[in-house]
Amino acid sequence: MQKRAKQLYDKAGYKVMATAIIFLIGLIAYAFLYSSVKSETYSISLFQLSEETIRSAKTVEDPIKTEEERQRVAAEIPPSYQFNDSLAGNQSAVINSLFGYILEAKQPTGKKSDKKPDIPKMVDTLRENLRLMETSDNGLRLTDDMLQALLLLPEDTLLQVEQVLIGIVERELKEPIREEDVSRIRSKVEQQLRENQNIPATVLQAMITIGRFSIVPNEVINEALTKAQIEQAKASVEPTRILQGQVLVQEGQVVDKEVYRQLELAGMTEEHQDYKPFIGLLLFVLIVLGILIVVTHRANATQQKKTTALLVIMAVLTISLTIMKLLSAVSGNFAVMIAFLFPTALAGMIVRMLLNERTAVYLTFLTGAIGSMMLQEGNAGTLQMDIALYIIFGGLTGVYLIEQADRRTRLLQTSLAVAVVNALFIGFYLLIGQSQYDWTEISFYFAAAIISGLLSGAMTIGLLPFFESAFGLLSTMKLIELSNPNHPLLKKILTETPGTYHHSVMVANLADASCEAIGANGLLARVGCYYHDIGKTKQPQFFIENQVNITNPHDSLPVETSSAIILAHGTYGAELLKKHKMPKEIVDVAAQHHGTSLLKFFYHKAKENDPNIEESAFRYSGPKPQTKEIAIISVADSIEAAVRSMKEPTSEKIKKLVDAIVEDKLKDGQFDECDLTMKELKTVKHIMCETLNGIFHTRIEYPKETS
């Protein structure tokens, strides 16, 4: 799979591959979440019996019920009235005007006359003057007989009657009179007029008519205020909603028009599928992919490693989603929430051990967000926030407690810590909730939390080798396994080339300390050093550290043959490591730790015999170190061999030797293809000198015993 991925990468390039993988991650997330947001619809007909109990899949407003409630509230609002205290004076003025017209009609010329008055003419004149009152809203209706009686009444009596009427009308109009009270008050005025002894019987009916005419409503509805109060009352009405989970129709119930309308409103009929959740899901996926692009872009890695990281994320996410899907599929068969069995730290711990902490945190939050949708116990489209928090807290515990240098035992300890955090969250969940749980449910939830934590560690241990093999990744756990002295290849080095084994351990100490000082991978450097000279197992006696109590075989060989044997150990070692399916990083150490450096001893020896000999024939085949770790190993390898050959190593001698070797490699261009900076190289030299001084410190010379 790794080889196939590399072929595709070389062919398509990073941008195309990364875009394709990110798009595929989005497609996988959308496909898994589709059913979680899809509302269930039913084939329902009007006036048919429902085959099952149907609950609303979402909360929606019922506009018809809301409007009905608003109209009901509006109808209950009493009208606001406004009292007109000036109306009494207005009506008195009207009565005064009426009697003025009568007096004018009695004396048309404005002077007293001895002639017999022309009553019919006076009636006509008076009616003409009263026409405006007759055509008013209230409508004064005085007959000719009533007018004639008023005209025949003596002036002083007429004025007296006027005052009586005005007094009664003003007294009644000083109190609030609404429209519904007018008839009663008019009857009251009529009764008062009938009982008044100062009103002649001839004009009583006319006075009653004028009195009833004068009584009008003086407390009327304030339309603007009443309307404002009604609108305020309507606005205060909360919308009537169909709640999520609300039963819309019971099994066996007739689906009438009202039930069918509610089903349509909730989008539960086949004709009314709601597409908003799918658009919302698309937005969620776009957010997820956008953050993933940022996380990938800012990763301090090569383009090929970024591509591999995306493949790992896709694989881990797919595994997590598959587990969620299985739990969701069987959750309906249980009365408890089995979602708490989900291994909360699985995704985070795998990515933390294979990639880095930042990506692991991102994937933990993503898993929690997706879990809130896929592991919900209610209706489609809801978010189960308790599950989201459960996954996030458990996942972050695993991410921050696990270390890349952890062994399997340490990983199991971390999974126990995750189980504890899960159990604490379950305690929070049970205590803060409003539901009542029996001891069976409580026991299940705490057991699920512990199983979730342990399952996270167990599955991480089980899945790591597959990820390492499939994607060619070298995890810390794998490096620790390779550093085990019982590894067959390390046993081979120890038994066949004990001197080389000791040299490798010394180089490993130097390289590990130096890498850690500059932030490189010290463990990778250490393990790489253990295997870097495995090629010497082919002909161990030709390497000086293995020449114990034997003559140097190079003394009897042509210089070209000797150099060929020495130069071949890197290539042979890389081939041997490949044959045993060792990680690429370890193979690269064996192949690159000498770079293209010159085998100076044999080159100068050969040049003594042939001054025209080609220098390239005495250089290692390379390539030059491609990483910081291999560059540091190459320095440590040369320095350890050189210091070991010194007779009396001192701090000053060691420092000069280290400076000389590093300077020589710099001038030879051995660091040209790695990203090791001069500042880091200075730190490496300082650390190596300190380490070597600790190894070759001056020992106290004890006096010899005398017999």
C-alpha cells in the first residue's frame, strides 16, 4: 500500500493528492452522517388509520395555531375608554341655541307686536332654523305640534323650562356615559322631566324629546390606544410549536385534516421532505475540511509526509465512524444509552503516536462533534452534547497523557487514566441530569466508561502495527521494539561483530543526546545507530573494531579491494535491512550515514602508487544525509571512531577533533541536502564534547600494591 501510495504521489503531485484525499474525507463524513440528519418520512393518507405512532422529528412553529391564539388573546383585551368632560358644556350650548331659535321665531322682527302671531309661519321659520339639528347623528325629532306648543309658551316660562332642562342634562353628563348606557340615562332624564312640576304639560313631550336628544356618550373608545394594546397583547403571545418528539398521531388513530396538517408542517410526509438539514450538514463538512487544510498546511513536514498524514486521518476517522454506526444501529435494542461504550481516546491516541499532538487534538474534537450527531438517542438532526463532551474529555486525556516514547505497558496505563476520566464524566452526567436512574442503569454506565477507556488502549495497540505497515510509518512504539537487544538483527550484530555493536552503542549515545538538544528525534537516531553498521556483519574482520587478536587482513590486500570492502558495508547494510522489512528511516540511516564522504586512508595510500587515480572510486555511494538525524549520526560515527583511536584523550584534544571533523564534513558538502543549520551544528558539537568528556574523563591512578 505504501509503494502504491508513493507511485500515485509521484504521478499526481502533492496538491492533487492532498485535494483528492481531503475531498474523500469530506465525502466519507457526509455519507456516514447523512442518515443521522435525514428526517424519517411516512406514506400517510387522509382519513386512514395510522399504522404506527409518529413523533415529530423536529420543533417547528404552527402558524395557524399561533394566529388562533393571538386572536383569542386580542378578543379578551377590553377597549380603552376616554372621558370627554367638555361634552356637558357643549350640549348645554346646543340646548341654549335651540331655545334661542324659539325666541327668535316668536319675535321675527326682534320687536314686540300687537298683531296676532302667525303660528304656522313661525313654525316654518323655527323648523328651518332647526334643520341642522334634525340632520345630525342623534337627530332631533320635534313635531309641528311640539314646536307650536313651545312657541305659544310665554317667554319667561320658556326661559324657566330651559334652565330646568339644562340643569338636568349637565348633571347627567358630568358622569361617564358609555354607548350602552345612553338608553338608560335618557330614560332617567325623561323620568326627571315628568316629575318636575315647573314644566307645563303642553311642552312636556317636547322637553322630553329635547332632553333625550341632549344625552350622548361622553366616554368613548380610544381606538388608537385600544389597537396598540391589542397589538402588544398579540406580540406577547409565544408562538405555538410542535415540539421535537411530540406525538402527532397514535397507532390506530384516524389521520384527520388537523393531524395531516401537523404532519406536513413537521415534514413527516413523503411529499414534504426538508432539505435544510442536508445543506446544514454540507456546511459542517466544509468547516471540518477547512480546519483540516489549516492543520495540514501548518504541519512542519515534507509534502509526502503530509499526504501520508491525511491518509492516516482518513483511515482513523473511517474506523471511528464505523464503530459509531454499529453502536447507533443496535442502540434501539437497549433501554440504556450504549453510546458510552464508544472508545473515546482511540482516534486521538493513534494519531498522537503516529503523527503529532496538534492533529490528534483536532481529530478528537472532530470525533466528538460527529459523535453528537451519530450517537444521539432522539430524533434525526439533534445534537447529543453529553456524548460530544464525553468523547472530547476522554480523547484529550489520552492525547495529553500518551507520549511518543511510551511502551505498550505505558499505553495501557494511559487507557486506565482515560477510563477514570470517563467514569468521572459519567458521574457528572448522572448527577446533573433531571432523570432518575436505578442501580442497574448506574452500574451499566460506569462499566461502559471503564470499558471505553480500556478498549481505547487495546484497540490502539492492535491497530498500530497495521497503520505502520500500511502507511510506512515509524511509531515510537515500533522504535522501542526495534531497540530491544533480543531483536534478531541486533543479536546478529552482537554475536558476529561485538566491536561494531559496542561502537554502535557509543554512537547512539552521542547522536541521541545531540538530537534531543536541537529538537530532533533522539529515539530515531539512537535506534538508527544500533543498525547503521549492520553491513559489517558480512566481513566483520575487515573492520578495525572487530580485529581482536588477529592480523589486519588489509595488509595483504590491494588497496582497491580493501576500499571496496569498506565502501560496500553501507549499501549491503541497507539491502539487509530491506530484506528484513525494516522501516525506511532505519534503512536510510544505514545507506546515508557516510554520505558521499571520501575514504581518505585508502585514497592517499592508492595515490602513492598512482597519482592519477580517481577520487570518486574511494567515495561512498551515498546519498548524502537527507535528515538532521542522519547528519548527526554521520558526525557521531566519525567522532566516536576517531576519539577511540586517541591514546590520551583530553577535553581540549576532543574539542579540536570534533571541530576538525565537523569542518571537514562541511567543506565536503555532506550537509548540503539536509536542513541542519549552523546554529544547530554548534549545539551538536557542544553536546558531543560534553558527552565524550563524560566517557573519557581522567581517571585517578591508584598506587600499585607492594608485596
